[in-house]
Amino acid sequence: MQRGKGMKFVGDSRIKAEGKMPNVPKDYSEYPGKTEAFWPNFLLKEWMIGAVFLIGYLIITVAHPSPLERQADPTDTMYIPVPDWYFLFMYQLLKYEFASGPYNVIGAIVIPGLAVGALMLVPFMDTSKERRPFKRPLPTGFMLLAFAAIFYLTYESVANHDWEKAKAQGAIREEVQFDPESEGYQIYAGSSCISCHGEAFEGGLGPALSNTGLTADEIIDIAHNGIGTMPANQWTGSEEDLQVLAEFLENLK
Amino acid sequence: MLNKIYDWVDERLDITPIWRDIADHEVPEHVNPAHHFSAFIYCFGGLTFFVTVIQILSGMFLTMYYTPDIENAWKSVYYLQNEVAFGEIVRGMHHWGASLVIVMMFLHTLRVFFTGSYKKPRELNWVVGVLIFVTMLGLGFTGYLLPWDMKALFATKVGIEIAASVPFIGEQIKILLAGDSTILGAQTLTRFFAIHVFFLPAALLGLLAAHFIMIRRQGISGPL
């Protein structure tokens, strides 16, 4: 087949200038079936599908802003890690007894390695000419099994993860402005409150104490009677101190 | 006018055959959703590439603000997310695109698998496709650390420990990725940034080129 337009290069007599290739594409009626030109006919139709896809993509983007947790703090040993959703099945696999602890290498390396290796070698293991999935039950069966396993492990991981707690442990904590010399803070630092609500009211086992929207009376009530997982009778100091502390917390921004 | 420019360039560089190879070819009926609606399954590969292009473009814009150091990485992402005009959209597209590309690539893999399209003569293209899959997972893993927030740091810690459990060379892989045998910090962040922005995209572009050249050489697999 003659390719190119037979350019004549300066000082090169081996290339013929004759036999120009016409700048007209081959007629598509020469191909079987209802074929059509990739450019531009088919590409425009593809773009219709791409546009619908893009609209969906943009709707997700606008409806769900991408998450950002608080700045990484390597000293926080309470944090329970979780990978991005498409690694959850591997994360779940490592929780099983046969794939963790002394057998960690099985869950972390052997099983994923075998899976990727098998996937890569599929064309060399399934060498029959048959292409229809129902006519080659072994490859189809293994792939469906792998798909079911990934789906099941991902589901188990999602169902067993405490997403509320995960959200709370990663939430961005506002830095609270307060005067450490103030009477309110002195009372706070001397009480048991500080062990759960943090040295700077940033929270810990209990929630952060800034911007609670609670009145002083409500805070006193919680200190006496508890709320949620906080038990009652946590306040052991005097009523006068509690009143000062509650008013201090009410105004803590 | 355009024709004249084209002819001027073509006369010197002979670009018509290149153009023919890239764009001027027939699309068979059985992959065309306009003729058979079920042929939309043949769009998954193209949509994967579409999202990949969006990932590259949005990523290029993100690096205009992002700073890969542990003091400022989180702050720069926070600023980008909350202060920069359309920063939330660009970061959002990169964030969701990272998930979508995995979804579309997975669907594309299933399509090729269940239509038996990996069979002779297309074995090599399947192998390249699996390598693209692994590269994409690597991009997802390295990109996850870059915002330097809590989930990023601790998920990467787990990931690095998994890499360290590789027999014989685990420790070396860990040091290569993290930059240190015990600390996961400033060095890790710059390494992950370099891997995410230079090494893996370079590998990805090479693999994609091989993937597409092979498709053009072999054509799409016939109807079942």
C-alpha cells in the first residue's frame, strides 16, 4: 500500500514525488453493516453520552463538596483509620483471623497478589476461541465469584464502620479564644471536665464546649444530670463555682 | 484558509497518514449505541479516558494552590476549598473523578472480560489494561495523603504498613515510599506528591498510548 504523499526531500532521490495520496477518506459504504465514520459522526454521538455523564458528575460535585478533615495530628492515637471506599474490601479482608496477625502476609500480599496476577494472566489461561460468557463457565464463574467477594467485603466494611464516630473524630475543630488566667478557666482546669472536653475546650471523649448554643442554666443541668453518654453527678465542686463556669462557657465562642 | 494551512503543513510533514490513524476510521455497527442501545457498554472505556482527562486538567489547576509540605499542605487545601473562586468545584471534580475513574475502569474491565475481548490477538492489550488499573489504584492511594488531614495520614500509615509486609523487600519499599523507616512525615508527603504528580502520570500516559495504539492496530473486537 502506498502511504504518504511521496514527498521529495532535498538531496534525497530515493523518495518519489509522484503517486500522491488523495486527501479524501475512503467511502464508508465499502465497510460491512451500518458502520460510520469515527470522525466526526461517531465522536459527536459519543459526546452526547459524555455530556449526560458530565452533567451527573457535576451534580455530584456541587451537591457533595469534597470532604476535608482537620489537619493531620500524628499524636492522636485514638483515631480509627479508614481508606478510600475502593480499598475498603482489602481493609476488611485484613480484619479476618486467617488474614491478620501472624497471617497478615496472606491478607496483605498473597491474596491481592494472586488476584492481580490471575487477572493479568487471564488471556493466557483462557485460550479457547469461544467468547460468549455462558459458553465458558469457568472464567465467567471465577469473575462473578471475585465480584461477589469484593462486593461482600465492601458491604461488611461499610456496615461495621461507625461513620458517625468517624465524622466526629475527623471534624475540623475551631480554635477557641479564651483567657487562661480567667476565673472560669481556672475552675475548669481544676475540675474533672477538662479530662474529657480538652485543655482548650476542643473536645476529646466529650464534645467541644465552644459555640454550644446552651444557656448557663442548661449547662448547670448537664453538669448535674448528664447528657448522652456523659453520666450524671460529674460536677463535684461548689454551686458558686459551677455558676461562674457555666456563664463562662455560655459566652465561649 | 484552513485547508491551505493544512496543505502547507501536509506538504512538508506528510500528516495525512497520522490523521488517518488517529481519527479517520470506521466504527462498526455492534459498538454503536445509536444502532443498538445495549452497545452503551462499549462506552465505558471512552468515559474512563474522559474522566482521566478531567483528572489531569483539574489536577493541574489544583497544583497552582497546593503546597506539599506538612505545615502548609492542609492550610493550602483549606484555602483552596473555602476561599478560592471555584476552588471547591475544581477540588470536588478531582475528588469525585478519582472515584468515578475507578468505577468506569471497573465496568470497562468487566465489559472486556465478559465479551471475551481479551482473546487472541488482544492478550497484550489486556495486560496493559491491567497495568493501567494498578497505576490508577496507585494514583488513588498517593493522592489520598496529599490533603494532609486526619484520614489521609492514618490511611497512609496503614497502607505503608501493608507495603512493609511484603516478604524480603518490604522494608525497602517502605523507606522508598515514606522516606524513613519509622517516621511518616514531611518526606513522605513530598514523595507521595512527586509520585502522584510526576511518576505515576508519566507511567499512565505511556500505558494509555500503548493501549490506544494497540486498539487502532487491531480494531475493536467483533460482535459476539
